[in-house]
Amino acid sequence: FGHIYSFELNEDWAARAHNFVEQEGLTSWVTIIRGDSKSAPWPEQPVDFMFCDGSDERVDEVKRFMPHLSARSLVVAHDGIGGYQYNPQFQWHRLDEHFVRILLPTPRGIWIMQKRGIPEIEAARREV
């Protein structure tokens, strides 16, 4: 298991999340960062899990995180379907060069993505 970073814009939500993480003894695995992921300081450790929600620039946010993602990181993005219908900035296909993507058929769509180039994943893709 790796390390989880949560960027939270809302000060109250960030404080509640931080308190929960402390109470559950998860501070070794979870860091709550108050601020926008586009302007907050970058963590020193590689990012193992990224969940994108609440930004109109999710694709660019994922691209910005790419240098910080560990080799086997998992990226999950909310509003995978609504983006195409309502906001042209959600151009998920722009990530195809870097990620293998699977769309979960929820009402608003959830993308699950993993970096390309992991030998086991590339071998499994060739078998399909």
C-alpha cells in the first residue's frame, strides 16, 4: 500500500478530513493538503492513488500529476461521461498516450486509469 494525498479547497472539509485521518491512525498513509492541486506544494513521495473530482480541468490536473505518479499508480476520475456532454475541457482521450483507461458505467461515469508501460498490463492487453 502506498501513500494517499487529498487536496481539499474547502477549509472546513479539509479540517474534518484531517481529524478523521488522525483519529483512524492513518497519517502514515494519508496526507490532507488544504488548497488546489494546481497550486499546492508537491509531495516528496510518489503518488500511488489519485482521485479527481470537482475540477473543470481534470485532464490537465492528471497531466500535471504525471511526473509525481508512481510507476504502478492508479488514477480514478469522476464525471467521466458528463465531461463530454457538458464541458469540452474534459477531453479524456488526451490521456490515451499515457494511460490505459476503463470507464465504469455509473450515471456520471468514473474513469479508472493506469500508466502505460507496466509489463504485466501491456502483456495482458496484447492477449485480448
